[in-house]
Amino acid sequence: MAENYQKAVAENEEILRKFDKESDYRRLTGFSARIVAAIAITFSLFQLYTAAFGVLDAMIQRSIHIAFGLSLIFLLYPARSSWSRDKIHPVDVIFAIMGAAAPLYIVVFYKQLVLRAGTVNTVDYIIGLIAVLLVLEAARRVVGWPMVTIACLFLVYALLGPYIPGQLAHRGVDLSSLVQHLFYTTEGIFGIPIGVSSTFIFLFILFGAYLEKTGMGQFFIDLANAVAGWASGGPAKVAVLSSGLMGTVSGSSVANVVGTGSFTIPMMKSLGYKPEFAGAVEATASTGGQLMPPIMGAAAFLMAEFTQIPYVRIIGAAVIPALLYYFGVWTGVHLEAKRLGLRGLNREELPKIKKILMERGHLFIPLIAIVYLLVTGYTPMKAALYAIVLSIGCSMLRKNTRISFTDIVKGLEQGARGALGVIAATACAGIIIGVVTQTGLGLKMGSTLVSMANGNLFLTLFFTMITSLILGMGVPTTANYVITSTIAAPALLMMKVPVLAAHMFAFYFGIIADVTPPVALAAFAGAGIAKANPLRTGINASKLAVAAFLVPYIFVYNPALLLINVHALDIVEIAITSVIGIIGVGSAVAGFLITDESWIERVIFFIGGILLVTPGIKTDLIGAVLLVVGFLIQRQKLSKVKALKPAVNKTK
């Protein structure tokens, strides 16, 4: 099974490269490969050193971090898609040198820059302008055009403020002041996003690299197979479970689709699922990994910094919504399997859970340890550092998971490579934040959305949802959260929505953009593996993700779902009504509960489900009555079908 999994992953590398720019790097050999490996390993060692012995001054730490990141990006990602992936083009060497030199200018002349107290001379201005352009180019190569386009629009907005009509107008910023703000302060490129990348995020990515070296991905798939592979529609449920588990260490929904989907999508198709549905299941489950604590695609660290809410509090608040999301996906998968009469795999074909845990259960220790360390008060950086050491140590407990010294060194290189997408995205996001802080665009956008909604909370939520879905298209998780929290969340804060609920609302819909047409990258990647129609796959994925479209509204109207000012009984009540409501909505979307539904039944179940997930005793009672009525209609219809079958058989 492990060999088949590795073979499937290899076969789908082209699909990953097509939909995920982060995988489109050079495969170097010889001297150039050794140079790149040396830079990457040194980068990881620098991060480990500062984590162990103390982080440097903010600007210096972040400058060195970006210098390493930019140089590696330009060496590994060609400027043009037509350039060779086997050797480094001379132009990219020049870009790499400039990419390292521009941020290091701050390190070398740090004292002089501090003494000038924000005043930039001609050399400073030229270096800063070059650095901004290099960050945009690095983001284009790794992240792709969507985010670079957004950043460029923000730069144009900053420069042309006086000429913009309406509420979004501002007095304007000259180019010199803009460059100074973006490159020589901690309000722009060197702001919170890159600060978090240079401390917490890098170490968690390195932790994920070592977990992969120990075979954690295959362990999750085997474990999910053992738990759910035998059930109705077993492979689809395996996809939901394995992708949820991978989400605890993964930072990319597209990479998650290809990693676990290489194995689960063919299995789903072999048991009778349509290709569009198989691809959609994997895409929806993998996208949910970005919502699953403790890492949440690294957005949890950024959220903690932006909101000044402790990290442990963030991941605690995210647990129930994430579980409801996966429950919604699981419900959709189960109902589709029942509707089509799909069986699971034979138990003889599946790995035994006892054997899996005996042989590889120790791989869970680092994950358990990192959660324990975070809960007991360790900083995320220290928790990740200890977890890295523990993951290497735990791998040594069994021969089949043991990693060699070469694997340890390669893990350092792989971790640095894995961080490049985050570095490019967070540095580019810094440009967007810099423009927002200098022009006040966040408050202007918030005011505009509230004005459009005429002060109505539901309409404000709806407009914020649409804004987040648009801003999240084709943008990786960390940058996605930065953009949506900066542009969309302020509207909710103006409506007195709790800070955590407002940020989580914008974050959820930014992430769900990965499965929402027209730019549903995760769904398109799943369609590529399933050989399905991309648009139909995206539509199926949106249906399966119906819980994700409901849960954010629930926790805004009832923050108790995020454990805000909550009692235990409140949590139980909300969880029960939300679960039943999601079943109702899920059955309406699937058109099946215990038998096929008419359009009237679907309306009854949909309205009943919505009312149950909406907080309030009256809505809960009406919703419950509607669902009971719908269920009784379904039972009566099923009884007639069963009674009709013997009569038909007897006639024959």
C-alpha cells in the first residue's frame, strides 16, 4: 500500500505544479544543487539557533529571514516558465544576489538608519524601491499573479488617492514616503506577517518536514482506512479523516489534495463515486485542513499577533467550528454513499488499527507534545523547537520509521524550501498592510460595507463574505488571512462583532475560496487527479462545504461557539442544534436522507436546518418541527417503496 501511495504521488506531481505555484521549482543537480542546499540548510540552522538562544532585533531578524528567502526563491523558481528546470539562468543568479543584498543593507547599515530616524537618503530610497520590486517578483514566481495584482492595485491606490472618487479617496502618498514606509519600518514588508514567518511559522514548517520524513502522511492514510475504510462510501470518509489529520501539519490545501488524493480519489472512483464527486470530497476535506487547529495553515499565529489574543485561545476557539465543518463534509459523503448504495472496502483489504498503532503509534507523540506545550504556556516558537527535536527522537524508536543523519540534513533543506511560499506571501502581504496603515483603507472599506448594508448585521456579514471569497481567490492561507482581516474584518468590528469572531469570519470565507468557483484551486487540483470536469467538481465541493458557509454566521450571532463568555451547557446546546441543523441542510443539498427527496422535502429540510443553526429558542423549535415533519414524510415514502417492491417482484 505504501508503494502504491508513493507511486500515485509521483504521478500527480504535474497536477500539483499546475495548480500550486509553490511546487514549480527547479530540480537541480550537481554543483548548483549543492549551493542551493547549503543556503537552505544554513537558513534552517539560523532559524533554529535564534529559536534556541534568542531572537535578534526585529528588523535584523526579519531582514536576514527575507534575505535567505528571496535568494532561494530566485535560485529555485525561474523568471519564465520556458526556462530550464535543470540549471540556474544567469539572470536568476543576479536576482538572487540582489534579493539577498537589499534586505542585508538594513543589517549592515542598521545604526545609521536608526540615527536618521526615518529620513531616507537617495541610496536608501533606491535600495528600498528595488527591494519592493523584488518582493513583488518573488511573490509572482511562488504565489502567482492573483496576490501580486492585489498588491499592485494597493500601491496604485496609495499613489493616486486624491484622484479616487467617493469614500475611498485620501490625500495621497508620494513614492519616496511610500518606499520609506514599506521598507524601513515595521509597518510594511517587515511587519507582523514576516515577523511571525521569521519566528513561529518557519519552525512549524520545519516540524512538518520532519514528520513527513518519518512517514506521517502514510500513517494518517492507513489509520483513516482502518477506522473508516469499511463503512458506506469508505474511501470518501478516509479522504475526510486523512485530510483532516494532515491539516494539523499542512499549510496548503492544494498540496494536501495531491498528497492524500493520489490515494483516495482512485479508490472512490473504483467503488462507484462519480469523478466530479470524488475530486470534490478530497478538495473539501483538504481545504478544511487550513481551518483545523493547532496550525490552521499558520494563520493562527498571525491571528494571535493581529488580535493580541493568546495563541492557545485562538486554537481553542477554532476547535468546534472546525469539527462542525468536517461533520458537514462527512454528512454529505455519507448521504451520497447511501443514495448511490455504495459499500466500503472489505475489512480483509484494510490495515488493522492495532497493528498500525503498535508499529507507528509513536509518531503521534510529537503532535501530542506540541499541543501540551502550547496549552501549558510555552511560546509557539519554543513548542515547535522542542517538537522538532522530539520528532527526530521518536522516529528512532522503531526501525521502520527511523530517519538517518542524511534524512535529518535533508529535512533542514526541505523545511527551508517549504517556507519559501510563506515568505513570499507574507512579505507581499506586508506591502498591502503598509498601504492600509498609511492610507486608512481598512476603515474606509469597513465603512463602505456597513453603508452598503445600511447598518444591517446580516447584510454586512453577507457583503463581508463575498469580499472575503473574492480576496481569497488563488491566495495561500497566510496571505489570505492577512488580506481578509485587513480589508473585510473592519466592517464587522464596526458592527460590534467580537474581535475574534470578526477575524475568524473573514478567515473562514477566505479559505473556502479554494473550493468556490470560479477560482477554486483545490477543487481544480482534485478534478485533475479524478480526470473530471473542473467546474462541476467545484460546484460539488461547494455543496459539500455547506457547513463552512453556515458555521461563521453561527459564531457571529452566537460567539459561544468560539468559547466566548460561555458556559458548558451553552456549548452542548449550540453543538447539538448545529449538528442537527447541518444534517438537515446537508440532506437538502444531497436530495436524500433515508430515501430520495422531492423539492418540497428539500425546502423543508433546508429551512429547518437553517433555523436550527440560527441561535434562539423559537427558531430552534420551529426548525426541529420542520425536520421532524420532513423525516416523517421520508419514512412514509420509504414504507411505500418497500411495500411496492414485493408486489412488483410477485407480478414478475
